[in-house]
Amino acid sequence: MLEYIYDHIEYPKVVIEEEIIGTTVVQFIVKNNGQIEFTRIARSIHPDADIACKELVESMPEWRAGRHLGLQVNVLYTVPIHFRLDNY
């Protein structure tokens, strides 16, 4: 998942221009059918970075559902996405 995120993240222009660094934390639920839903920003460094992170997570391919006691279940994920200028 992190490989996908860092291969596909697009730094917003303002983040580069203003040399904003830090970590945006995104939360989302992988539903029992593998769909990603209820994406939200748990920690923000800039509104444009929030939009980029949310769009990226929502564009990820469908997941395999989590399993508990043999049943497919919803799973909450919390993912930090680091913005560093040496990445760009």
C-alpha cells in the first residue's frame, strides 16, 4: 500500500512553492466488499495536501476484504503520508 501511495502521490504546487513539509494522516475504511469508503483527514499540514491525499486514497485499486473468524469484515486504516521536498 505504501509503495502505491508514494509512487502515485502528486505534490500540490503550493506545497512545493511554500516548502511545506510534514505528515498528513489519512483514515479510511476498507469495506467487507473491498471498497474504500469514509476517507477522512485525521491530521493536516495544508488543505491542498489534504485534497491530494484523499484523492489518492480514494483512487487506490479495490482491496481484499479483512477477515475475522472466517467472515469478511470492515477494517479501519490510518496511514501517514509524508511530504518532504527531497521526495520531489
